[in-house]
Amino acid sequence: METKIDALVIGAGFAGLYQLHCLRNRLGLSATVLEAGEDLGGTWYWNRYPGARCDSESHAYRYFFSRELNEEWEWTERYPGGAEILRYLGRVAEKFDLRRDIRFGCRAVSAHYDEPANRWIVETDAGERYAVTYLVAAVGCLSSANVPDIPGLGEFGGKWYHTAHWPHEGVDFGGKRVGQIGTGSTGIQAAPVIAQAAAHLTVFQRTPTHSVPARNAPLTPEFKRWVRENHEEIRAVARSTPNGHAFRIAERKVADVTPEERQAIYEAAWEKGGLQFRATFRDLMIDQAANDTAAEFLKSRIRAIVRDPKTAQALADIDHPYAAKRPPIDTDYFQTFNRDNVTLVDLRADPIERVTPRGIRTRAAEYALDIIVFATGFDAMTGPLLAIDIRGRGGRALREDWRAGPQTYLGLQVPGYPNFFTVTGPGSPSVLTNMPVAIEQHVEWITDCIAHLRRNGIDAIEPDPEAVARWGAHVNETANATLLSKAKHSWYYGANVPGKPRVFMPYAGGLARYRGICEDVAAKGYEGFLLMRRGERGLPAVRGSAAGEFAPARGPGI
Ligand code: N01
């Protein structure tokens, strides 16, 4: 049985829900969302590990498209927890009547472009088949879990879990010896909570990283009122800043202030907590000497908090500039290592050799464990797309075309894959931003683009390969202009997944600048894209068309 509809969206997280709303409720198209999970929420559906909470502040972690929705919804804490975000998305789905067009528990396994008919044939793991004109991948950037291939895992006598596939009924750590591998944003959130419940927690750390206290707290009635009354202002800030957060980056540079003033600024930012620490000076991400001052401040905090000097040294021996890897924020992470039931294993000094039936064996010791928690991150950005067998013109496979790294125009489209759109795809600001703001921008651009095609009798759109090459060069150049390029072992470069090409995947030029570029491209009649009408013999072959230059980076984009 083949279902014929205008548009298919893959994924029912923030991106897929809004995309469905736009395509169906605004453009009047027939549209369906396929969602592998049994309910909506995307990343929040899967990542239910202990301590899962958003690092973006709640007043900016939301959709901004509906003032009414914002007036009806009130977050309870400074950072929304996973369960509250799921309730929020449930409310959104209810308000815009989205559930009726979402197929839950339904994984898209293949998407093949049928060139003569100019349509996409999408098949699911349940054997369902959809024929659609527009295909939108809203699969998320961080939805393919990375479970490292450690020898012996299959022989482990206890239980193991990856944080991104956390059992919905929870895990009982009571009386258990737990080993946690990974100390990125997830591991740093999970460890303090696991340590409180477990008999013993052993944290296996490969790369230490800086972290700033989140300082989460319930929102006061005054703050809630302020949020309600300042919707437009909050929206305007989030849309105009490089990261899509509702705070501005300071105008000053580190060298503009005295060392004493700088120390006071860092101390105030530490007390305030959160990702705003990165916004204390505008040159933190482009000037190594400036960054060193922040990094040194944060390392000094670790040494001040952690009582055991050897553990403190292992936690503070950080090999990359502050925020060159995604900076975590935490609730009592470093304090956790002062507990009697917590041990840190420095894998750089003593690497893991294998998992044994009893636990984890490093070169120097064996750690007996009942539970292993993998907080080992994701095959980010490209992983979720390549998990689907996507084939474009002439049967070309995305897995082949992206063998050396992703090729996109603006992170929105792939050459050779007409009418296929990616929300927050590689080459877009995405993971360097507060995601809902980046998602809204993409979804609205895609919606306007599809409206344009239909208004003008255009059958298909795909990027000009020349524009794609220029965009790829611009993405690289922009990353190289920042200190992000000093952490070549980060997941931004795909370095956490063995065999993955080392390519900087997100766009580091900043969301505000990126938004301007996308608007400009559309205003110029979709410059750099090929707009095609079907003739008697299908779509015309791809020809080159001019793409404009992208303005060089002027300030820090991240
Ligand atoms: O994953 P990560 P994550 N042996 O890749 C280690 C977002 N997020 O899930 O650094 C031993 O950052 C790895 O070590 P190394 C956010 O964008 C958002 O923590 O590769 N260790 C690292 O310590 C974030 O950046 C929020 O040397 C291994 C850790 O595992 C992104 O998700 C919350 C290993 C993985 O860290 C990913 O964060 C959480 C191995 N074989 C996450 N393989 C919120 O806003 C990997 N590691 C709520």
C-alpha cells in the first residue's frame, strides 16, 4: 500500500513538530511525520538519563512563533528538565492538533528519489510506503548514539546502558557499583545524580573539560511575569545573537580590562552560572591569549573545589581552549569527586583494555561493576541522516556522496537530492546554538521555499554544486577563524567516531549572520539553488548557476 501525500517529515522533536504545523496548518499541504519513538520529543524522548536537563535557559528554550503559546506556558525552573520539556512539546502538539498526523513507533529506513516522477518513495521498518513531493529530515543532530566498540562488552555480567537510550522506567542504582564512561555535557549532568543513588561510582574520564555551575533554581513569580511581558524583547535578543540565546555577548575584549577587573568579571559570571560565562568577553573564542585567562580561571575553580590533589589535577589537566568543545554546565559535578563513594579513573594515564564479565579492566586495574553507563555521546549531525538509506538522482547514495564528509548548501539541501530538506543539517549553525531558535529559522525558511515553489509552478529545487563547494569552503574558513579549530578531537569534527571523516560540521559564523545569508539567498530568487520545471522528459539536467560570495566573518560568530 502506497500513501500519497505532499510532504513527509522524519522525526517528531522540536523540528518535526513545527515543520508539520507549518506545512499542514500554514500551507495547507497533506503531511505526515514518521517518528521512531513511541511518543514525541525527539532527543528528550530518548535521553532520560539521571540529571537530564537543558543547558539553555527556559525562557529562551521554546518556540517563539506563537505569542499565544508562550502566554499559556510557564516554565518552572531556570533550566527545563527533560520531563517538563516533554510536557511542553505535548502541549504544543495538542494546541496545534499535531498528533493526528504523526505515526509513532515508525522508523524511516529508506528514502529513494523517483526521478521520472519527481517524488520521494519512503519506506518504514513496518513495510509502509509513502510517495511524497517534499521530504524533510527533522532527525536531530544528536540522535545516533555512539556506543564505543570496547572488547568484551558482550561478556559483561551486569547491565549496561547508553544515556541516549535510557529505559523509561529508570534504572535502580541502589546498592550498585556503577561505572560511567564519558565526561561530556551528559556525563557531567549524570554523575552527581548517579553518585547519590549508587553504592559506588567510578567515572572513567578520557578528556577532562571545563564546566561552569548551572545554578539551576525554581523561577520566581517576578521572573515568570517578566518573561510573559517581554516576549518580543526575549525573541529579538535570541534572534539577533550568534548563539540564539537570550543573552548578549559583551562588547569588551579581555585586554580592555585590568587583571583585577577580569577576575571580578569571571567570578561574577561563575556565581551567576550557565553558558553566559562564554559571553563575558567578545574575544574568548577567537584569541588564544584571551581564552587562556578564562580557561585558567575555570581550572583554578576545579583545584579549589576538589580536595584530593591527584583527582583535581586529572580533572583540570584540560587540553583544549575553553568552549572549543561544547562547554558543559553542571550541578555539583566537581564536588561529586569529594564524596567517599566516587572514584575518578584517568584513562589517559590508564586506558581501558576491555570489559570483563566482572567489570572494566584498564591497563593497571580491574574495576568490579554491576552497571556500566555509557555517556559517550553521538555520531553527531551526519549519523542520523546516514542511518537512513537515502538515494537521490540516478540512484546515488548519500552514504557514498558523504564518504569524505557532508556536502550541503546552507545545511538545508544536498546537491543531487531534489526537494529534500534537512532541518539543522551539517553546515548550519545548529549545535552551536540554542537549538529551538535555529530550528525555527530553518523550518520557516523551508516552508517559505516550498510556498515559493508552489506559487511559481516550480517542481523541484536542489543546490547548485558550485554553491555547495563555496558554502563548504566558507564553513571551514569560519571555523578556522575561531578556537573551535583547536579541538580537532571534538565531536564537531566527528573525531569521537572511529573512521568518521574529520570535517568541521556546524557553521561557526553565528546564527544571526547565517539568518541574514539565508534571507538574502531567498530574496535573490534562491540564489545558488537550481529551480526546475518538469518537461515531458522529467526534470532538466542540472546546470551551474552563480552563487554569491558570503561576507567574511567580521566578529566572533559563536
Ligand atoms: O557526548 P560528548 P555528550 N572511551 O561526545 C567520552 C548535547 N547535550 O552526550 O572527549 C572513553 O560530548 C568522550 O571522551 P573524549 C551537547 O551539545 C546537551 O556528553 O572523546 N571515553 C567524552 O568525555 C553535547 O556536546 C545537553 O575523549 C569515551 C564523552 O564520552 C552533546 O549533546 C545535555 C569513549 C562523550 O561526550 C554531546 O554530549 C547533554 C571511549 N571509547 C548533551 N568514547 C543539554 O543541553 C567517548 N568517550 C541538556
